[in-house]
Amino acid sequence: MQTHCPVILFDGQCNLCHFCVQFIIRFDKQITFKLCPMQSDKGERLLKAYKVKDPLSSMLVIDKNQLYKQSDAVLFIATQLGFPFSVAKVFKLLPKGFRDRMYDWVGRNRYRFFGKQTQCKLLTEEQKQHFL
């Protein structure tokens, strides 16, 4: 395991985010990332430290003191997961404004399309090592 891992901050109540977290756990065999719900104490401290104004509007990645959000966060994650997911970097050819508008549209509708978590999921010991 790396001594420094990018941290992914996600909405712990969002079913779409939950699916993404499960996807990352499944394919992040080297534990490249540490996961952290925004609603947790650690998540809230990181959001405050990085002065994130509307945290639930985007999945966030913090790597080497740099904050990635919206489509940049998704593309960063895909690139770090390696092939075949790193092929997604081709979307960087699209204008960032367009990518972020698409991301924001999904984000605004995520609860309606995918629903919300009503209770915390219990993690296995193996899954716990992926979390901050």
C-alpha cells in the first residue's frame, strides 16, 4: 500500500455514489485511493480545509494538495485505475465546460434517478482498508 493515497470524498447518502465506491473498491486492487464520506468527521474536516462551498454537488478527489471536482475528478479516478478505465481520458478532448455541465446534470438528478441511502452499509474488513 502507498504511503500517500489520493482521497475520494463522496456523498455517503447517494446510491449512485455508493455504486461508484463499490466499483472503485472492486477495481482498486492496489488500494490507490482512500475513500471518505463527506458527511463523516474526517470528510467535514477535509471539506473545510479545502474551502469547498457546495460539497454535495460533486464527488471530489484530493491528491498532493490539489482538489479535483466534477468531470476532472471522475477522469482522475478512471486514469488511476488503469486499463481499461484509463481509456476514459479521451474525454479530456471535450471542452471542460461541456463535461462539467453533463456531470452537473447527472448530479442534480442523482437522488431522483438512483435514490438515497437510508442507513449505513456495514463494511467487511477487506472493504475497510479502502477507507480513510
